[in-house]
Amino acid sequence: MKLRLLFNVLIITCFCHEASAQRFLTDMMDTTTSIGKGLYPLYGKHDRLRFGGYMQPQFQFAQDKGVKNYSGGDFAPNSSNRFMLRRGRIRIDYAHFNDQNQPLALFAFQFDGTERGVAIRDFWGRFYENRLQVFALTAGMFARPMGFEANFSSSDREAPERGRMSQILMRTERDLGAMLTFETRGKNHPLRKIKVDLGVFNGQGLAGPGEYDSHKDLIGRLSLKPQKLGKREWQLSASASGYLGGIASQSPWYYQVKDIGAGYQVVGDSTPNNINRIAARKYYGADAQLKIPNRKGYTEFRAEMIRGLQTGTASSSETPGSYPATSAGILQPLYTRSFNGAYLYYLQHLGLDKLQLILKYDWYDPNDKVKGKEVSATRGFTAADVRYDTYGGGLMYYINAHVKMTAFYDYIVNESTDIKGYTKDIQDNIFTLRLQYRF
């Protein structure tokens, strides 16, 4: 019985390609640890079924009441502190193998249950070809292959939340679509160090009830898998990503930021040709991760930058989940802005593999053509054009293999503009104390 259990563990490990297989949203669950820790695996000759999940109860304290934020959602108008269940995830993975123990298909279902309700997060299937052992086709609701942070699992991420840039550009991270993956499963393949994902998606993701135009978004990512450097076994990984998409305008009005000779301002035009015009969503990004082993734990640096064109509305740079309209049903115009954003991580174990220091800096500039007092209502700009810089720091303590605690403070700085309410820094800093239970 013990030999059979060990054999199955080895099969799943090879199938996942790495020990920490659940670190990314489209990976299979980390069965290499869960099997030995009391999960309830069901075995058939060619089948593997796994259950897993985690929950994140937390307490937050904000600098002021009613703070709007990207640290778990806006506070209620009369509240500056709260207990909340940030995430409560249950995931089911089913994998089917052939007689040679090669993967044929993988099915994943995950839902999120909190005090705010229950919603599907992942619902996808993957087919593996086994002649060349390099291709896989994924279809359903799954994470977009854009960048590192958007794909990095919330159960493994050290900072409590993804950065403002990642949340705005990749809201809810998932989308409906199909993706072709090139990733060799052979140990000696000449291209074993790289992975390529190329997918086609609706565009609005879980932010809306469904597709509202016929335009599809193309997303691609070329990744260098972790590579050991030198005798000290430093690990380097990196990727480049691209997003080519847009939103079909349903209004004759369309707005862009242009230099009219006296500086940049929002310029709109109204013409029947704007109806069905594709307002651009074009992102170009790169990321890298360097991990340095220490006597206890490790030091890690992460960085990612994305820039391009983003289409939203007058009041928000987020991609609308449904086409924007007034309460009377009048269709609203789209706004396209040039943006840039980035984040930097520094992670350091403090003499113990259970205690980790987390430092993070991120920025998101939704309109990089203007800054400071140039962001003015008289030029057509709104709060959606204000840049934010976030300085975060905290500690994580790994209590045991199933439980960890995080204390983290976000110091959030918005630029001083000529927009009402944003002429100085808003008091919106947030402290988060979180427990995570994982099985």
C-alpha cells in the first residue's frame, strides 16, 4: 500500500512539472503535499481525483471611513475597520491518464464563498496530446496568461493582494476562452526551458455577466522556466507578455487624450463611424524573478512592468464588465488612455524558514501623458486619470504546513492634481492582519 501511494505521488509530481504545482492559477493542485496530509484521494487505475482549498479570514483597519481601495474592496461609508472573509476557496481536480501514465485530460472546478456570496472562479478542462508530448489545449473559465502576478495564486502570494495595476488591467484574473500551450513533458527536449501560452478570450472576464461585443482578445506569454545559476543554485525565471484586444464602441462618441498644442487634454468626437469602432486594449509586459537560497529560507526579488493602451470610461480606467450605460439605458462613450505600471518585491527569511519579511512597491499611472496639476477637469480629466503609488511592508509567519499569518501595511499615495478631492493625498492607508488555513 505504501509503495502504491509513493508511486502515485511520483506520477502526479511529473504531471505537474514542479513540486509547488498550485502556485499558478492554471496549474494542477499540489497533490504532492496534500496526499500525505490527510486529504481524501480517490483512485482508479487511470484516474486521480483531488479536493483542496483555503480560507482567508482577516481584520483590516483603514485611515478613514469609507476608504476606496484595492486592498480587499471599498469600506462602507461609516466604517474604518472590519472583519471579513477575503477568500474561501474549494477546488476539485480530476486527471485521467493512459496506460503509459501519460496525462490525457485535466478538469478543474473552483468556487469562492465569502460573506458576500458564492461565485465560480475556475471552470476549465485541458486536453493533452501525447504523440509529441508538447501541446495542451485549455478551454473554459481560467486565468489569462498575462504577466506573473495576475497568474500567481492568492494562496501562495506573500502580499495580501495583487497590485493596483494587476487588479485594474486583469480584473478577477479569469476570462472565458481557449488557450494553446507549448510545454514539453520530455526531460531531454531542446526546448524544455521555455513555455508558450497563446489564448483567445471574450475580454471582460468575471467582471461582467457575459460577452457584450463580438470582438475577441488575443493574449500570449513566453516564459523562461526557473533556471539554476552557478554553484549557489540561484534561480532565475522571466517572461514577456502581450495583450491585443479592445472594446467595440456602441456610442457615436469616442474620447482620447491628445496634444492640441497647448498641452494634453481629453478630446472627443462624434461620428457614426465610431459605432463598432474597436477602442484599443493593448498591453506589453515583462517580468523576472530571482531567488537566492540562504542557510534558512531564501531571498527573492520580483519585478514586472506593463504599459500600453487601456480603454475604460470617463470615471474609471477599468475595463467595463458590461457595456456602460446610464440608468435610463443611454449608451455611454469609451475613453482610451496610455498607461504604465509596475511592481517590485523584496522577500527575505529572517533567520527562520517560518518568518519572512515582505516589502513591496507598486505604481499605476492610468494616464501617463499628464501629471500633477495638468490633471484638471478643465482639460477633461477625472479621478480615473490620477496616478497611485503604494508602499507596502509586513511580516509572514508560517505557523505550520496548513496555517500562516500575515501582518501587512499599505501606504498609498495619490498624486496631487487639480481634480476636486485629489488636490492632496487622500487618507486611505490600510493595515491587514490575515490568517490563512489551507488543506
